[in-house]
Amino acid sequence: MTETSGAAIDASSSQITLRDRAHRVVTAGETGLLALALGLLIGIPLVERVLRHFAGTGISGAAEFVQHLSLIVAMLGGAVAAREDRLLAISTLSQIVSERWKAYIRIVSYSIAAVVTVLLGIASFELITT
């Protein structure tokens, strides 16, 4: 083994380590944001209730914050479920067919999910712009 090939191996292993480290940081950040959003989703109404009871005032726009946080929790929860491959399946057909057909069924299922996502995105954009 020459020194250059050893250096190439060391460089590729450090890149893998860097990629793994970056993945861990992104995963931890995503999970942390989800935990923060859930905490605020629970905390804002509680603080609102306490403030109204003891101070006679509340948090301005608390209902809107909670609505937006609900959407954020749903989005981040979906991202975490996708990351952990725990999404609900569109079809259970892939569980009863042979291994040979699972890849094809997965492609069709993911394609349908992608089309639905695009359509929901278009509808959301139209809702915002009108």
C-alpha cells in the first residue's frame, strides 16, 4: 500500500464521518425544533389561562400562534416519520407480495404521494394568494 492510497482512504473515511456528524446535527435540530414547537403548543394556552385568571389579560394572538404551531408540528412530525421510515402506507399490498414486487409497489405508492403533495401545495398557494 502506498502513502497516497492510504491518504485517499483516510480522506474518504473522514468525509463519511463528516457526513454522519452533519446528519446527526440536522436530526438533533429537527427533533429539537419539534420538541420546542410541542412545548409551545402546550405552554401558550396554559400561560394564556393563568394570565387571564390572575392578571385579567392574556397573550395577544395566542389562538393564531397555536394554529400555526399545529401546522409546524404536523410538518416536522411528518419529516421525523419519513426520516425513521414510519409513515403510514398508502397501500398494504407491499406487505403481502413477494420481494420482487415490493420495489415496484413502493415506486407507485411514492409517486401517488408526490402527486398528492404537489396538488396540496398548489391548493395552498392559491389559498394564500386569494
